[in-house]
Amino acid sequence: MSTRKSSYEDLQSHIRRLQLPAIEVWTNQYADRKYMVALNTDECTCICPKTGLPDFVTLNITYGPDKTCVELKSFKMYLVSYRNIGIFHEHLVNRILDDIVKACKPHWVRVEGIVAPRGGIETTVVAEYQRKKGTR
């Protein structure tokens, strides 16, 4: 077994500081109503930090909007930026969660990433956020 590190492997300690395109938002005219938005795509790819090979990810994101909603074109550009980033599946899902929370400050968010099988193992990672009562 080779002990050679991938050029992507050392990036894992900087995941929270990676500079990625901004997720833009627009004003929600129904902020007084509780409802859910679902964003689903199978067009997310990233790089395995161990092998340097591409990982193909289906994302299922649901959130309860408050004053703003995610603008889809900017979100697509945000997702495309992962194409050349070496990132573990767990880090990918948690970083997407953090960035959605930062961008639109929803009531709650659930991000599910289903990574296509590699070596016969499909990986599903789920991360959730629930805003604390009384905060905005």
C-alpha cells in the first residue's frame, strides 16, 4: 500500500476557510408563512482527497425560509466550484449547510449528500441546522 499523499489531502484542515462563490438570496414576500423549499440535484461533483478521482454527489436540500430564499443561479455556480476541490463527503455536506445558513438565515435546513458508490460503498451524509428560538 502506498503512503504517498494526494495533493488534495492537506486541504482538509482549511475547509472552513475555503473561498467559494457567494450564495445570493432574494427577499421572501411570504416570510410570515411557514413553508419548505426543496433543492435537489445530481450535478454536484468534488474530488476525493485520497485518490484525486471525482466523486459524484446527489444533493437533497430542504429548508424553511425566513426573510430570504436561495437564488438558484448563484447556488449552481457555488456547487460547480466544488468540481476541483478535494473534500471528504462529510466536510462537503457540512460546508454546504454552513454556507446556506450564512446566506439566507433560514428557520431550519437539512442537507443530504448521497455519494455514488466507489468500491461498492454508497455514502450518505446528512447534516441539519435548527435556529434557536428567539434568534434571527
